[in-house]
Amino acid sequence: MKPCNGSGSGPWVRWWWLRFWQLWSLALLIARPGLFVNKCPFFKVLMTRINSQTWSSQSIASRWQHQFFYLAIRLGGRRLAYAFTYPVVCYYMLFRPGLRKRTRHYLRRRFPDHKGLAAFRDSFRLSLSFAKILVDRAIVGIAGPESMDVRFDSMEKIQDLLDHGSGLILMNAHVGCWQAAMSSIHMLDTPVNLLMKREHGDVDRHYHEHRGMPCPYKIIDPDGFLGGAVEIVQALQRGEIISVMGDRVFGNDKNKLKIPFMGETAEFPVGAYKIAAITGAPVAVLFSRKTGINSYALELAGIIRVNPEQDRGLENLRPYVLEFAGLLEGYVQLHPYQFYNFHDMWENQRTEAGKH
Amino acid sequence: MTFKEKVKHTLVNELNLEDVQPQDILNDAPLFGEGLGLDSLDAVELVVIVQKHFGVEIANMEEGKTAFQSINSLCTFIQERNPQ
């Protein structure tokens, strides 16, 4: 290393040199963890402590890998964190075939003609896009919501729906970055309740958790007492927003329907439509998408009004689920690499077909 | 008709419980899961039914836990808050 002669530049050189070694060490730790864990007593202790934590991660990456990206964002900003996503995604694509397989449930139906290298490229693009979304989510948390440019042209329509006083069911899907959507929705004065199942041991932080901010929305756990029924009704009756995901059936939820989606039959949850029928709340379908390196657009894809007078049997809710599935299919046709539902929505249908 | 019978009739009619007669519902049987077999979406409806038909608001989860154990607990809950 060249010694520092200038009295003014010395501290800066030392600072950058220290940051360089921190990042280099972390990069090496990601690429060759065995070097550290097996030979260095410090990392033996560190990894033992990490592994001894009682929770097991439901996230794809482990806690320290998330921490690495948070550190990269703090030290080098978005571009540095994005740069690290390429080797990480390469690693997952090449050495974790199980994860690559999870991208194929959707991609196989979106690009049925893509085989071999083209299919691999699709998986890579989707995973890379997802990794960048996770980086963006962390950036919103670390640098604040103002660091992201979120365009939302339908705020007045949302306000109109809220003004009717029946509350609003905001239906999202696993597209774009819903945290960006949420940070924008907070411009409204209406409280937001998020119906969200947080896996025990999830290690990736929500955006507000980075700066120790109070949670900007109330989380209703669908695994709580009676699926959070009381809280949902009370929130809607207070004229608040309930935010749900419309493209994922959790656990053994019986309230689901099989709906044509991307050429096959997939399962969609119907709970939100039934709640809409009971409470009279309108359903606003809101999708987000990444439009630039630090910009997102929120689109009000449609408003679903469920008839409260009709019989609320599952079959009577089919038209509304079909409407949502149609809107979602339209989205994935336009933005094929921004659909991050890695769950096999078509699985049960295939299993049943195999039985016959 | 007793108050409990009225509650049972309301539940059967409003929740569209096919193949269930009001007199089949046991007073101390659980409403959810085993017993009457209601699920979480029925609970959403039940909160609204209790409010609409009996004028009683279930304000939070704790009250829900107390009220939604059985017909007995539901009737007690309603009558405590709305003696009429």
C-alpha cells in the first residue's frame, strides 16, 4: 500500500481502505464461507451463535447474507448492492437447482416454448429482478421512502372509494414491490391493515424495521384467532384499508377456487371477496412495477364490487376471482419478469389429474 | 322461542348452514372447528350478524374469544351487553 503523505487525505484513504477490506471480507465470506468458518476461531464462534438461534429462516437467504446486502447498501448505495446481486443470483441458479425449479412453475406457463438455455435465461432474469426488488425494499427502509420515486396516478380514485365509509380492500399480488406500494399509500391519512402471514424465522426485514421506525401498518395474522376476523371487520367498519394478497392460498384454507390462469387451472383464495360481500367494502386491485433504477409505478388495475345481496357460497364468488385472475394475467403478459409468486399455484390441479 | 333458539335460528339462516337444523346445535358445542364447523370467514360474517341482529359490537379479538366459544357463551355475551 502506498503510504499517505498528505495530512488532509490520510483519513480519507484509511476510511476507504477499511471499507474496501470490509467489503472484500464479506464478499469472500459469501463465496467461500468454509475458509472462515473452519479456520478462523472468530467465525467459528459467530457461526455457532447464528446457528444456535432458535428460529429457522423461511427466507431463501440466511440472516448474514441479508446483513451483507444491508451493509453494501449503507457503504456503496444501490449500485454496489445491485452489482452483488449478479454473482449471488448466478450462485443460486447454478448450485441451488431447487430454487431455480421454483421459478419454473410460472415461467413454464408464461414461456411454454422456452427450453434449455432460454429457460435458464428466463429463470436468471426473474431471479435477478427479484433480488433487485429485495435491494430496493431495503433501500426504502435504510434511506427512507423518499429515496424511491413512486408514481401513483389513481390516488383520487382510492380516496373516493374510502369516502364511502365502508373501508377498502386493497388487493395486491406478488408483483413488483408491494412495500413501495405501501409507502405510497401512506400518503393517505387512512390507517392500513396488512393481512400477512409472516413465516416464523423470516430474516429479511420489512422496510420500516431498518431504521427502527414504528410499523406504519397494522399486521393482522391470518393464523391468529379466527384468522383475524374481528380485527378485519372492525377495521373496515372504521373505514380503514385492509391489504391482502389475491394470488396465494395459504395452508389448508378451504376458501379457494380453481380458476383458469395462464392456460391451466390454478388455485386462488376467495376470502377477500367474501369479506367484501359481508361488509360492503369495494376491492381495489393494485399492482406495482419497477419502471427504472429507482422508480416504481403503482397501477389501479381494476375495482371489483362484490354484490352483498347474493348467496355467499364459494361458487357465487367465482366471477370476482375470474376478474382478478384476468387482471393479473394481463399484468404478467406485459411485465413477465415482475411476477414473484414462486409457489406452485397449479400444483393441486396436477396432483388431482394424476390420481384419475 | 327462547333467546338461545332465536340465536340458533339466526345463525342457521344468515350463515346458510345447509343440513343443519337449529335444534341440532348443542348449547355447549364449539362453534368453530369441531362442533358446528364454522371457519374464519364465517367468523367475519358472525361479527356482522351479531352487530346487525342483536345490536352488540364485538370490539376486539379478546371479546371475540369470549363470545365465540359456543352458543351458551355467545348468548351470555349478547345479553350482558344488550339485556333487551
